[in-house]
Amino acid sequence: MLSTLATPRLLRAEYDRTLLWIVLTLLALGVVMVYSASIASAEADRHIGYRSSYFFVRQLAYVAAALVAGAAAFQIPVQRWQRLAPWLFGVGLAGLLLVLIPGLGKEVNGSRRWLSLGLLNLQPSEFMKFAVVLYAADYTVRKAAFMHSFKKGFFPMGLVMFLVGFLLLREPDFGALAVMTAITAAILFLGGLNWRLFVVLMVLLTIGFVLLVVLSPYRFNRLVWFWNPWADPFGKGYQLTHALIAFGHGGWLGVGLGASVEKQLYLPEAHTDFLMAVIAEELGFVGVLFTIGLFVFLVWRAFSIGNRAASMERYFAALTAQGVGVWFAVQTVVNMGVNMGMLPTKGLTLPLLSYGGSGIVANVVALAVLLRVDFESRQMLRRRSP
């Protein structure tokens, strides 16, 4: 098996340079599009001094900090990440708890998801996604012999994720809960969870999410207005209708970089949750396809790296790589689905592109660990190849 994996290309390169360039391309595209999408709102905000480059400068700083954090994360061996997994998960839980404490948590638009740290706002749920990847991978490896058992394999992890879900719903952050649930379920399944237990898990999750929507008036209203936003285009359907207008206005080739009409204070959250709509308007269908293609390649590489690690019996590394792939796949699909009117609004950003420091740093650190998994696999192949 090793001889078939040890291709000349793998043995020549120390790490996956193509994946690295894809990540850097997405980060660069994000900086450019955040600047373009945020100029009007920055110029209209008296709290930041009407500075058009306010969000652009901060996004540059976030990307720089993320690259430094990623470079540091890459230096840490995967085995050490496994030892750190329970501790990082505990720190993540503490962060989710701290945001709920009055005076510590900062409330924005009705949600208490941030810790105010002076010049910066930290969003613990973004880092918790990374912690969930590591913890679920470590748990699955440790409990490999019990993946057929409800009591010893499934139930303990389910109990822990119930606690995470409870804290996230108190914020509330339904989108982050959906992503973390998908990550956990996927890692358990890929790690050998009994298929009958997996079916039961899917049924329970479906019932749970339906109840969360039906029993919550604001979530139910989001679903109702998602089905027909044009019924109230100046009220409940305002954000989605303007996102759809942006997609339609962009056409095949877009109106040109910087020429979006919808970002001129028509489309709320243009530089965060609805950045994809601005990309569609300015760069057109071609720009949307290009962006989707970058993410498809990134997710494919994550699973390829995971499969290679699994074939070398590096199971924690494999599940971590695949967990990162699931994370980016689910969050990207949900964000784009919301922008295109295919899913109800969830408040999830577009990974690596949308404005925000916590998300960018967490994304880059996770991808640095993915590159580390690949790096160690290549090192092992190099040592074992004739």
C-alpha cells in the first residue's frame, strides 16, 4: 500500500503546495471583496469616523494574525494535538459559558456571541468548531472498540454535544450548532459508528432540529419568510430579496469590481454573512463558480489527505483531516445556500472570506493542522520508500 501512495510528486514536496495556494487565494479574495463590500457602510458609520478603509485595514490585520497563528499551529505535531484535544474542548466550553455572563458577553443584533477584549471581539463558537473536530476525532479513536455500542460509544459523546448545544442555543447561535453537529456526526460515522446507531442519530437530530424551529417563534418566522421573501420585500424578506437582486444583477460576468449597487446600504451584512451576494453581483456567475471551485478543491484535498493518513493507520490524523473537510463543506454550503435563497438565514459566515477575526483565525489554524497531517504523512512515506 505504501509503495502505491509514495508517488514521485509526494516524495518531492514537503507539503501540499497547491492546497496552500488555494487557501492564500481565498484569503486574498476575501480581503478584496470585504473592502469592496464594506466601503459604503464604513463611510456611513459615524462611530468609526466615516473611514472607507476601516473594515479593509482590520481584515488585513486579521489575515496577518491568522497566518502567524497558522504557522505556529503547523509546528505542533499531530500527536500533540491529540493530547491537547480534551483541554481545548474544555476551554471552548468555558468560552461558550463566559459569553452568557452579563458584563462579559457582548450582545449584537439580539445574540450574545462575543467576548469584548478592548479593541477586539472574540467569538468562542468559531474556535469551538476546531475544538469539536479534535475532540470528536480523539473520542472516536479512543472508543473505536465501542462504536457498535449505544451506552459506551454513542451516548457519552451525545451527552457532551447536548451540553454544547444547550450553551449555543442560549446565545443563540443555531448555525454554529448545526455545523458542530454535522462535524460530530460525520466523524463518528467515518470512525466506524454502527450504521443502525447512525440512522437513529439522524432521526433524533432531524426531530430535534424540527422542534427547535417549530417551538421558537423567531426561527419559525425565518422559515416562513424564507419560502416567500417577496411577500414582504420591505420587511421580513428584505435581506433575502436584496441578496437575490444582487445575484440577478450580476449576470454572467458581473458589473465589475467595486460597482455593486446592493452594497450601497441596501443589502445588510454585505461584508459578513452576505459577502457571496456581492461577489455574485460584481464578479458574476463566473466569479461564483470560481469561488465554489476553490472550496470544492479544498474539501477534496482534506478528504484525500485524510484517506492517505487512514491507509497509514494514522486514525486520529485521518479523522481530523476529514472533520476539517466536513466543517468547511457544511459551512460553505449553508452560507451560499442562504445567499442564494435556498436555505433560511443562519448567521454563518463564508469561511476564509467574510469579515471577522475569530472566524479567519480559527479557519487558518484548522487548515494549518490539515497541512501538518499531510506533512507528516509525506515524511513517513519518504522514510519508508526504497
